[in-house]
Amino acid sequence: MKRYRKAEVRRKTKETEVVLKLNLDGFEKHSISTGIPFFDHMLTLLAYHSRMDLTLKARGDIGVDAHHTVEDVGICLGDGIRKALGEAKGIRRYGMAMIPMDETLVSIALDVSMRPCLVFQMKLRRSKIGTFDPELVEEFFRALCNHAKITLHINLLYGRNSHHMIEAVFKGFGRALREAVSFDERVSQIPSTKGIL
């Protein structure tokens, strides 16, 4: 029987307003608008490769800097993933992906662990991609990890093109998340010997 793990998250601060809806068991329906075109593109890739439905509307003080918007989207996406998973009974828990993007190779490993941790081993070569600041990639994933309560390791094995590096990371995270939250038909309980994540 198909299960639908859905969540809706709203966040409003003096700097940003974010409304997010997701379905981990979706049909690849995406509507994403943050006012930051490159970031929208990356989030669309993440949603597509995770196979989740994602509706996201964010407004922020991007005239000042994109930092607040990117971080708050990470917070909301993390909250949504955690909320949709509930007790996480029957999931595979771990997910991994090795993603090539032309000359670039990125490794992603994650654990739906309730222990937030980000290891980000990646040095980007460019200071801007369009108007996007590449250092915000780490801020996005840190916020997501802290709120989804997952352990995530992002490792750039090699690469030259910063666009390719970032794209491989978002695709890889989507693929690893898809694996981790998928159901193991042999398991009906919480995937831990402790009995709790």
C-alpha cells in the first residue's frame, strides 16, 4: 500500500518568509521560487532526484544578501523532512550516492539518525555563480541537517568547475535521501537497535 508522508512548514521572520509543502512519496511535482535563480535550479534538482513533491515559495532580503533566504529554506526543508518522517518506522535509514558531473566526482552519505552533523569537504573555485555565493551551499546543508536531524557527509573527490561541483552535491543529496527514506519491506520497526532514533 502506498504511503504518503507529507509536511507543511511556514516560517516568517523580519528577514524572510518561507512556505513549504512536501511529500516524500510524491510524483515529482515541483514548484520552487526563492528569488535566487541558481538556488531554484539546485532545489529543483534535489527534489527531482529525491522523487519528492516540493512546493516552495520564499521571499527574503536578497537585495542585502541571499544568506538569510538560503539558510531559512534549509531550515524549512529540514523541518519538513523531519515532520514527514514521523517515527521513521521501516525506513532504510542510510543513503549513499556517488555522482559524476563531467570532470567532477562527489560522494554523499547520510544517516537519518536524530544526530545532526554536517561534514562538508569541498573547496569551490569561484566566488560567484551568476549572483549566487557558493559558500551558501554549506550554510544551506548545515541548516537542513540541524533541522532534519540527520548526519550528512559531503565530499568532493575531484573537480574543476564550481557549477558542476554544486550540481553534483544537490543531485547526490537527493539520491541519498531517496534511498534513506525509502521503505525496507523486511523492516516494520524503527531502524535502530536502541528502538529509537
